[in-house]
Amino acid sequence: MRAFTYARAATPADAIGAAGRLIAGGTNLLDLMKLEVETPDRLLDVNHIGLDEIAPDGDGLRVGALVRNADLAADDRVRRDWPLLSRALLAGASGQIRNRATTGGNLMQRTRCPYFYDLAAACNKRDPGTGCDALAGKNRNHAILGASDRCIATYPGDMAVALTALDAVVEIEGAGGTRRVPVGDFRRLPGDTPERDTVLEPGDLIRAVTLPAPTGGRQVYRKVRDRRSYAFALVSVAVDVTVTGGSITRAALALGGIAPRPWRDPAAEALLVGRSPDAAGFAAAADAILQGARGWGENDFKIPLARRTIIAALAEATGTDVRTAA
């Protein structure tokens, strides 16, 4: 690890516009620094600036950026009204990591692409203009949607997938004031600038994530991974569905593990609304979401896996038997 200076912020104002990297739990940043993937000259500790409360926000909930993942997952209000979020957090890491990781830091975590971590490999995200060794390399865990020929890395988190399905919003404060960005739009697609992970500008501070009023729907988080604990998703699906009088009246569906950001397709969700829950409808929605999906060799299997997982998650959320689905 290269030498750096360390300072501690006392208030949010100390962090906004400050030089260097902000650090709270450090569960991802410290690993990157040890490998010299990231080499900040200065760290600013923001653990003591507040922003660590979960509070009512109208009919919704306001989650401070420094709320620990373990506390958020265990909160009685979250478990009752937004269980999708609690389940995603509990699926996302070990208990030790959840005790340190924060809401804001979880949103900021970087890809786990092995070429990003390997300083000898070509990686446009780490070193713009050098190429992407994943394109023709070990790409089993990589994106099938939203990628570009510059980068096919995925966003690895679980929490943001649930927050995207729940229509949560990130509250950001910077030099130009406060702005609110839907969680689903917080992370950028790689395009020609894969080194830019998020919409944050230099000096910005994540203050909170806000959840709208609970929908009262049935919420399911399904994660497919190589082992049951402490593994990143090959495919994950977050579902929030309301069924009234035998018909779907609301459907929200977000996917993880398949794109550079949580993936949601309102047009596919619209295909579910107004019809009875059935295998054909679930399959049509899955096909719509995955339209344009592309594998890169080793990850070709993710396309049929994602389709089956979407159908299974919708079936679980609606209590539908889809064992005969195509």
C-alpha cells in the first residue's frame, strides 16, 4: 500500500468538496489500496459526521448514508414494509462485512472483475485506453446487458438491486447544492468512459437514500451464485408485485449480476400489469428484459439462467406454479 495522509471530518460540510477519497467502512476501498488498484494521496474519514440514522420520511423512510448494512437489514420498519431490501442485504456479504459496510459505501463499491484487480491486465476501467482483456478472456461473471466494447464488467452489489425495484432515491450534496437521483440511474453504463462508475461529481457527498411509501406488494429477492454464502451474484432478481382480484396491478423487477448497474425495464414490467399471473406472462416479461442480451463466451449461460430466475422469482412472488413453463 502506498503512503497516504489521513484526516477526520467532523461535519458533512467538511466532506463536501474536500480533497482526497472519502472512507467510512472501507470494506472495498482498502482492498483496492492494498493491491494498488487505487492509490489516493489522502483519505478523509467520514464516520463521525452523523448521517447514521434511519428516520421516517413522510410515508417512506430516510436512510442515512452512514447507516451500517447490518443495522439497515435488522431495522423492524425495513423488515416489515421493505423486506426486499433486508433480504438483499443479508444475501450480500458476511456478517462481519455488514457490520462495517455503509449504505453510501455499498452504492459506491467497484466491480470485482479480475482484470480490474490485476495490474498486469488491460483494463479501461482502471487505466483508460489500455483495452479490456475480459472481452476474450475469463468472462464467466461478466455483463450480458448494458456493456460496451470498452468494458463488460458488472456491478456486484445486492442492496442497489433491491433499492432500484423499490424506486429508492439517492440524495447527493455538492458544490451546486442538493440533488436527488433514482438509485437505478446512479451508476453509469460504461459507453466510452468506463472509468466513471457513477453520476457523482468531484466533491459530492451521498447524504441519504430515501424509500417511498411501501407498496404493500409481495417482495422476493432471488440470488443465484456459485456457493450459498459470501459470493457475488451470477444473476439476482428483485421483485415487488401486487396482485388484486386475480390480476397483477403493479410490477417492479430489477436484476443484478448481469449489467454494469442494476437493470430494470419498465416496458417489460408493463407486460405483466393487467393480466393474471401465469407462466406465459412471466416468460414474456423475461424475454422483453433480456432482449438484446449478449454473452461473451464463458458467460453465455447467463442468458437462459437469467430467464429462468426471472420466471421463478415472479412465480414465488405471486404463488404461481410454473413447473411446466417453457
